Amino acid sequence: MVGLGRAIGETMIVLMATGNTPILDWSIFNGMRTLSANIAVEIPEAPLHGTLYRVLFLAAFLLFILTFILNTVAELVRQRLRRRYESI
């Protein structure tokens, strides 16, 4: 319950801070929409079992996989560094 509340809260903060514009541009000064914010904004408007609905779930799955891979790599690096500097 706490994790779900935290994820929703962080998504809404990022949504407000980035300007919530779904237009992709090369300028870093223009607004943007993150993947999690896009899911939060678009899911209420997606028809059940429609194409948009499935694409949003695919985006959520990709976000989960990317986060899982990055956390796993970070943990492996942390363990390796801990073993290396344990004797110092």
C-alpha cells in the first residue's frame, strides 16, 4: 500500500514538474512526458482492451523490466565493490 502510494505520488510530481506535454522535441527546455506519467494520464481515456490500453500496459511492462534490470545491475556492482573494499 505504501509502495503504491509512493509510486503514484512520484508520478504526479514528475508529471507536474515536466510540463505534461506529449510532444517530443530535442530541446531540453521544452516540456516532456515521462513513461510513468504517460501511463497515468492516458489510462483513464483508454477503451478497455483497445489498442491504446494494450500499448499502455506494454509501456508499463517495459518500464518494470528496465527498472528491474537497472536495480539488478546496481546490486551486482554494489556487492562486487563491497567484496573488493572489504579488506581495506
